[in-house]
Amino acid sequence: MKEELNILIQAQYPLIYLVTSEEERAELSISAIAQSSKPQRRVYVWTVTHGIVEYGQPRNVTQHNTVSPEAAIEWIIRQKEPAIFILKDLHPFIDAPATTRSLRDAIASFKGTNKNIILMSPMQQVPIELEKEVVVLDFQLPDMGELNKVLTYHIDQNRGRRLTTEAREKLLRAALGLTKDEAEKVYRKAQVTTGRLTEDEVDIVLSEKKQLIRRNGILEYIEEDETIEAVGGLEELKKWLTQRSNAFTERAREYGLPQPKGMLILGVPGCGKSLIAKTTSRLWGLPLLRLDMGRVYDGSMVGRSEANLRNALKTAESISPAILFIDELDKSFAGSSGSGDSDGGTSSRIFGSFLTWMQEKKSPVFVMATANRVERLPGEFLRKGRFDEIFFVDLPTPEERQDIYRIHLTKRRTDISRFDLQQLAKMSDGFSGAEIEQALVAAMYEAFAQDREFTQLDIIAALKATLPLSRTMQEQVTALRDWARQRARPAASSVAEYQRMEF
Ligand SMILES: Nc1ncnc2c1ncn2[C@@H]1O[C@H](COP(=O)(O)OP(=O)(O)O)[C@@H](O)[C@H]1O
Ligand SMILES: [Mg+2]
């Protein structure tokens, strides 16, 4: 990023929009760029509270009469020397006609000078008049190198023990995805908790990071205790995932393999889509970050939703390699491609930004999305090449159902030999995995109320009392199947597929 910003400044881009909440870090970078550029540039910072102040000067050494945005920009236009002008948090004023106009005047006057304006703000808001003139840049979160400085400083301050290279790397990696201030905070917290900062404190750093990420509310760290063995059936899908266990390693790159981009798991509700997605985290040994699209949308201010999405994606990228889990994608983007423009186009803009990000991302963030309904999914997602693979999870075959019974019974009882799995599988045609599990639980409740152990007959009774979704929503399920047969890869093994047709 710093490189990119440097290039833009040297190339005399008049107006750069830097999206960040880390003002101090960003100012430091800009000042370093200003000093190393030829010719050297001064740096001025504008805020609505102090007007224009030269970077590094005390706040009261302000340029006279530069508090109003227009006055500040007029002042900037008058300057002759090479300089970078940082306007902090101009976004609440940027839509005012006079502000927009004076920015355009400034841009026009910058031709052939070594002057640039950098708009710095935690959220992106660009009026249409300026869209063509401005380059938007995300200021990236600190990388390992920058975090290393934070850690070193912290250890020196606390006269801590020297760390081994491995311990240091673990502590750094654990703080990836945090801002500099946040990283300082988690290292301090770990230090205070145990009185030292060593490899043993990595878990504290990690759990603090999880909390900080949760607090931002849009991304959530998910820890799933189940392994992929807890998923019944879906052999093809499991094989695909297992084959890619080491896809994000250096070794895979050296071998010449491309980095997987993402997958979409479509299918009937309750058949294990979310479950298998979550277990992939363990299988691949990568963190799983759930992106809650519902929380991305925020109508309180123009540009807020976009800023939320950007921040979430930026955090995911800085924690990468990681899995970005979007459960029920169909709900997240419903209506974004339709005509229902009830939210002033926000959802289609969000959808557009997300697609662009997916298209252009170089970072090892694997997108794992699930969806229950295709008709609500924008067609762009289904186009070839968007995801590495689209899998279809159908209702379980008899074989798969046996597997599901075995898994869920084994979870609850050590000896399950008294159950006839084959019969149970046969009696639950059209049941989803979730419905099978529910029937088991219902049977257990029944027996428990009568103060006895549950039996095969209890389960059968519970099955008979259930009307599965595949029957109540037969039309939808059939439509989904017909659609998916032609366009998606079956998640069940081909043998199971063959059995399904016979059944
Ligand atoms: N194939 C399966 N194997 C084992 N359990 C399953 C399976 N499918 C569903 N379940 C059970 O039902 C629960 C809900 O399934 P879920 O993964 O949320 O379904 P989906 O996301 O497809 O709607 C799971 O947590 C699991 O307990
Ligand atoms: Mg689900």
C-alpha cells in the first residue's frame, strides 16, 4: 500500500482518498514518502477543529483562517511549494456544493505542480462530481514487519525476555488483522495477565484478537469443535476439500498450483452445508471468519455500508490465509440484482463491491458460501469461474442416512449395536440430516420422560410423527434439484447418486 501511495504521489495524482481509521500510522507513512520524494515535500494537515497545521508542528501553530473547508482549500491553492495536504475527516462536508467546487478548482490548479491532496477518513464518501478525479486507496492494516516493531518496543519497555524466532513469529501472526493500537493493547493485556510475554501467551493474544474482531460486529471468528467426520455422506465434497488441505501452503505455490478462490455450496436446507463449511477450518488449519452481511448494511449514513464491507474484507485479508464464510448467501444479496431499488441502490453497490473484490483479490482468502435457494441468488455468482466449484447438496441417500444415524447415535451413546441403521434409513426417505437428528432427540425425550432408555421403536415413532420439509416444500426442492443437476457438481459420491436414482 505504501508503495502504491508513493507511486500515486510521485505520479502527481492531485486527489487521493485514503480510507483508514489509523490516522497516526497513515500520517507517518505519508510523511516518510514526503521526505523521500524528489523534490521533498512539506506535509500539512487540515482538521475542522484546528484548520491547517504543518505536520509535526504544535496544533496552535495554525494557518490563519483555514477552519472552513473552502477557506482551507483556497489556502492550499495559493501555496507554491511542493507539498502534500492531508484533509482529515472531510466526509461530512464533502457533499456541500462549495466544498466540491473548490476541490475541483484545486485539482485543476495542481497541474504541473508537486502538490497533492489526500482525503483521509475512516469511511469512503465521494460525490459524483469528483468520482472521476479521485483515486481511492485502502490503507492496509499493519503487516508482520510493522507488528514486529510494536512487539519489540513492548518487550523493551517491559524489559522482557528475548524471544526465539518461532515464538516471535507466533506472537506476530496472532496479532495480524489488528490495527497498531489494538496490537499494542493485546500485547499489554497478555503481559498483564501472566506477567510476561512469551510463546505461552499466544493464546491470550489470539482470544483478545477474536474479541476485538467480534466487537467490530461484521466479522466473527468461528470455532467449530466438530471435524469433517461428523458430516455424514457428501463424499465427493469431502474428497474435494480434503484434497485441498494444503492448498494454501508455500509448497503448493512452488508446485505451480493456483490458490483456490472459493466455493459455493448450494442445496436443500438442513443437509449439512453450514456444518461442512465450518469443519473445513479444522481440516485446513485456517481460521474461519464469518461475514454477516446483515450487519454490513447500515442505512444511518451514506457510504456506511460500503465502509463496513471494506473494513471486514481488509481484516480478513490481513488475517489470511483464512476462510471467509458467508452463510446463506442467497439471503445476503437477495434483491441486489432485481429492480427493487428500495434502499437507494445500496445493496447493488455492496454486491458490486463484493464481486469486484472476489475478482481481484490476490490474498489467500478462500470464500466459502452456502445458499438454500438459487432463484434468489444473483446470476453473477453462478457464472463459471467466479467460484472454483459449485457443489449441490441433495437430500441424503439411504446410505448417507445410515451414516448420519451412526454419527448422531455415536455422539449420544457408546454402544449403538441395538439399532438397526438400515431400517431407520429406509424409514426416513426424504428426511434431511437435521430432521434425522431432530427425530433422534425427540425419541430420546419421549423415553426420558418415561424414565427408560430409548429404542429403535422410539425413533421410528418420532420419524412417523415428522413431516419432512421435502414433502411440505416439495415444489421448491424439486425445482432446486432440477436446476442443480445440470449446473452444479453433486456433493454425494457418484455411487450414492446412482443409488438415489434406484430408490
Ligand atoms: N450430512 C449430515 N451429517 C451429519 N449431520 C447433519 C448432516 N446434515 C445435517 N446435519 C445436522 O443438522 C444440523 C443442521 O445442518 P446445517 O449444516 O445447518 O444444514 P444446512 O446449512 O444445509 O441448512 C447440523 O448441525 C447437524 O447436526
Ligand atoms: Mg445452513
